[in-house]
Amino acid sequence: MGIISDSARTKPKRGRITSIEVLCAVLLIAILGQGWLQQVLDVPALRTGSTVFVAVCVQALPFLVLGVLISGAIAAFVPARVLRKVLPKRESAAVGVAGLAGVALPGCECASVPVARRLMGQGVAPAAALTFLLAAPAVNPVVLVATAVAFPGEPMMVLARFLASLATAMVMGWLWARFGKLEWIAERALRRLPDSEPGSRWKTFAEIARTDLVEAGGFLVLGALISAALGVLVPPEWFGVLGEQIVLGILVMAVLAVVLALCSEADAFVAASLTAVPLLPKLVFLVVGPAIDVKLFALQAGTFGRSFALRFAPVTFVVATTCAVLAGSFLLGGS
């Protein structure tokens, strides 16, 4: 009896089906069934929904791309020690400087979490790092310009968002400086993290920008789909109720911001598409979203520990909602 070799015993492995193959199959089916699909999808509601979806994506995508490019450049070419050198030694003053640094150093929510961790790892006070975490994705020029484009003729909306978001970041920083404890933060978040090597900075930039674009782009598409669905499936009189009962509108939009988990460079366009909702609930939506949502909670729990996230997230939600209501009441007239 002959000897069977190990290679003969080994069964050939089946090839894995990749996302590219799935996409090709879907495109092939769509091409072959083009006539049938046109008949099925030729519905006024679907045409309206698709128009809203495309409009939100086309308006928001340039700002999203610009945001992730700037975020990647900061992570790759601006060492965290630069911020540590310019921050005051006094923790309360460092909170104010870190909040204003968010204006000059923009980044999306996903990128601000690792940047805050890097700051802590290089000895920056947690209160200042957390202030920067909340300020960077909310008060940077990219977000403010996107808000101005989404709300033409409403300059007070831009100012109200800036002031409410900056106040949220600084109040949370001061609260942490007063009541926060280091044992609530996971030890891994306080370890010193190395800077990018000079020879690998462009690689780091490309990788961070690509990752942020894929993640944030997915949330943009999801938000645009939900916005389109809300515009088609939800009767307009339901949103009219939010205008008549302003407290209910504020609560609904605050919770919606947490659930939708939109990127801060794109959320203004989604909010603007909800035409029946008054400005004040929309402002709450724009302030709460970049401060705390489901993806941020998951990122914070994974980076700083569950003990931190369970304490930080609920307080952030309350502070952000309160700051938005106060800013909106003064600048938007509560409308």
C-alpha cells in the first residue's frame, strides 16, 4: 500500500467571499434587472427619499473629507507634546486653553478620543485632555463652515452652536477637575504613547485619514438614510408637534443625536433637512451629537474604561443639552 503524502490528505481550502465579490454580484443583478427595478422603484415616496438622501450626502461629503484630512495631519505631524508645552500649569486655566485649542486643531469625534488618550499619556491633565476631546470635533472651522452652509441666512445658528459646544467642553473639563478621579480612568489610557516616527508620518497620515473616512462616511450614509426615511415615512404633523411642544422637541432631538451618531462635519445637513423642526431643537441636536452618542460611548469605554464612560457620558448629555438650550434661548429667541 502506497504512502499518502500530507499534501494529498490536505483538502483544498475554499475561497472566502469578499465584499468586492458581493458588490460585483449586486451590480450584476441590478444591471440585469434594470427594467424590473425601474418599475418597482418608480414610486413618488422613493423618489423624494432618494432626493433627500443624495442631497445630504453631496452637501456633507466635502466637509467630511476635509475634516478627516485635517484630523490625519494633526495626528501624524503635530506631536501631542506641543499642546502640553503651551498648556498652563494651573488645571482650571488649562481647561480654557484646551477648549480654545479645539478651534485651531479640528478633528472628528472618532479621532479626538485617541488624541485625548495621547495627551494623557504625555502628562497632560485629564481635565484638559477631556476638554479638548469635546471641543475639537464641535468648534473647529470645518464644522462651523458646514453649519453656515447648511443653515444659510441663520448666522446666529453658527454662533449659538459654537458657544454652546465650547461651554459644554469647558464645563465638563472644570467638573472633572473638581470631581474627577484618576482611578475611574483605565490604566492603559494613562500609559505614555510614542510619537509617530519621522519616516512613517505620511503612512500614519494616510492610514488615519482612510480609517476615519470609512468610519465617518458609514455614519454619514446611515444618517442620510434615516433622514430620508424620516422625511418620507413620518407624517409632517408629527414634526409639527415638536414645534408646538418645545420641551418634547428638545428631548426628542437630543435622544436622536445620541442614537444617530453622525459625524460632526455632516450632522448640520441632516438637521437642516428636518424642515418642520424649530431651530432650538435643531441646535440641541447639533450640540449633543458631537459631545456624546452611541459610537463615542463605545470608543470612550474601550479607550478609558467602562467605569469612566458610565460616569462621563450621562453628565455630558445633561450639560450639552443645558448649554444648547441656554444659548438657543438667548441667540435664537427659543424658536
